[in-house]
Amino acid sequence: MSHFNPKTNRKFAIRAMKRSLETIEYKENTEALAKFAKALGHPTRIAILKHLESQSCCFTGDLVDVFPLAQSTVSQHLKELKNAGLIQGELKPPKIKYCINQDNWKIAKSLFQDFFD
Amino acid sequence: MSHFNPKTNRKFAIRAMKRSLETIEYKENTEALAKFAKALGHPTRIAILKHLESQSCCFTGDLVDVFPLAQSTVSQHLKELKNAGLIQGELKPPKIKYCINQDNWKIAKSLFQDFFD
DNA sequence: TTTGTTTATCGCCAATAGGCGATTGATTTT
DNA sequence: AAAATCAATCGCCTATTGGCGATAAACAAA
């Protein structure tokens, strides 16, 4: 089936257009995995997590010293890792000690494992 | 150490400001892992890869039928997966058959494995 | 109470991502 | 040669990301 576009003087295919306004239904693990992956999708955040793994825990300020980034930028990355559930902050006033969230870390680990067979 | 801001009538801390215009040096694997993770950071792309795993291979059109997304949108996701090296396209004119790129898949798998201990 | 220390948040900006319809280009089929 | 099929790309739009400096908020220390 085709139609004619007088403006361009060309044929064009009729296509059934779609709109994803009907929010897509994914299998449950799909979105969880994508969320973890997205949080890991920046080299600075990978590096932060590696640092937390080796140090077990650390303060925001420690990371600011490690990376050539503004304090606000580091804080923003920490926020994203926290929102994804990969880390957690413990108040040690006036500092905050960040650690890997072991429960979610295990979940993420197994989601990636399953995904890659 | 602190200074005084006459505009706001407040003290403020002096902070050594940083600029990351000096492009950051990460360990090699860090950026590779982040790149893979970024490509996996969208549920549609996860779903596409799961589909490719189960079917071994498929055409763009098949995916357009599976997802309630426009053909151009699906094509865009495929492009990103291809750029990340996770899939590859084989010409079967006039179609294109997409498959998992097994070599890079193995690399990604081991990077994630190592990362999660 | 004031000062200093530490971290989060705000406002701004530029760049990227994600979605779409329309179009193009390649290739088969008729 | 003409028509149909298929996938990539273009242009457009909006939303999100990533960076920064400045400010605010919380608390310890003096």
C-alpha cells in the first residue's frame, strides 16, 4: 500500500504509527536491571563504587579529594547512586559516611549474572 | 578559613575550586564498563537484548512488532547497542539481521563479574 | 553565640537522550 | 520500469544529565 505526496512528488509508504503513551510493560526484572545499569553508566560513578569497595566506606570529602571534580558534582553522583540503591549514607556528624548497600548490591549482582547467562 | 560576602551579609567558606577541563584519567576498565552499563541503562534495550538472546537473532521489523514504539525509535536503540558493541547487524537484503556480538558480550560479562567481586 | 567544617541543594547552562513523523536509499518483486 | 518493502537518518521537540559556583543547613567546637 502506498500514497502520493504532491509536495515532494514522491510515493511514500503508509505505516501504522505507534505511540508509546501507553506506558510500556516490561518484565519486572527488566526495569530493575536497567535502573542499576543506568546508575553504573558513568565512569565517575564506577570509580566511586570501586573506591567504596576497596575502602569499605568513606566520606564525601574523601572522594572530592580523589576526583578533580567540584564538591557539588561529586555530591550529585552520590545522590544518583543512592537513588539507585547501590550505596547508603550513615550520619557521622558533621560528616556522612557512605557505604555500599550490600543487600541491593547482591540483587544487582545476581540480576547482571542472570542477564549474561 | 572564611571570607565575608557584603552582598549577602554572610560569611562563606573558601573552597579550592576545581575544573574537570583536565579530562579525568580513569583506569582502563572503568570506562569500558561504564560504556556497556550506559547502553544497558534503558529497559527497552534490555528487552531487545533478552529477545535477541532467546531468538538468537532477529530483524528490526520483528522488534517493531514486539514493542509499542515507532520504527525510528527502535532503530535508534539498535544503533546505540551497536555503538556499544553489544550487537552486530548482518545484511540479508533488504532486511538486516541483528545478533548479539558474542566477543564483546563475553567481555562485558567478565567486566561486570569482576566489578561485582 | 559565633565560627568553622561538611554536605546537600539551588539556579544556571550546554550537551545528550529519547521520542516522534517524514523522508531517503537500498533492494526485491512484479 | 514501476511498485513495494525495509531500515536508517533527518529535523524537531521535550526531558534529563552533567558540570559548575553559590548558598543553605546541620552540627561541632571554641
